[in-house]
Amino acid sequence: MGRRGVKEYRAHEALQLILADRDREPLTCPSCGNRKIQRTPRRRLPVSAQMDPYRHVTLKCTKCGRQAVYVPRNVTQPSDSQLLTS
Ligand SMILES: [Zn+2]
């Protein structure tokens, strides 16, 4: 499809996934329903490593390959549109 090789979620799908991650809820791909979402950095890291607010978090579905990227500091409320700037 696209030339870039990286499939991205539609905006509302990305938002759904991002908010689930922010709230520490189980991640499920909004597009294909796959429950294996590859998160970078991993949640298993010490809390201190998780708290870098400037770090990008990448959420990638291991099945359909779609991915969403966000910066935690930009996610302040569900209607925050700044997280969809990519
Ligand atoms: Zn998927």
C-alpha cells in the first residue's frame, strides 16, 4: 500500500490504543483484535525508566504490523489532539 513500509493506525484507532496504554490497561489491536502488542519501552522496566516524559512510546501490533507512537507528556486527556501530530 504505502511506500514507507510502516502501516499506521487510523487516528481514532491510535487514540484508543494510546489511551489504553496510558491507563495501563490490556492492549488489544483496534484494527485486527490481536492481543499481542509490542511495546517499546517495555512496561517491565523499573518505574524510574518509565517516567521519562520525553520518551516516545511505540505500540506495534505483532500481527498486522500497524503501529502508534506517542509521547506520554502529551497525553493529558482523551480529547488531547497533540498526540496525533505524527
Ligand atoms: Zn493488528
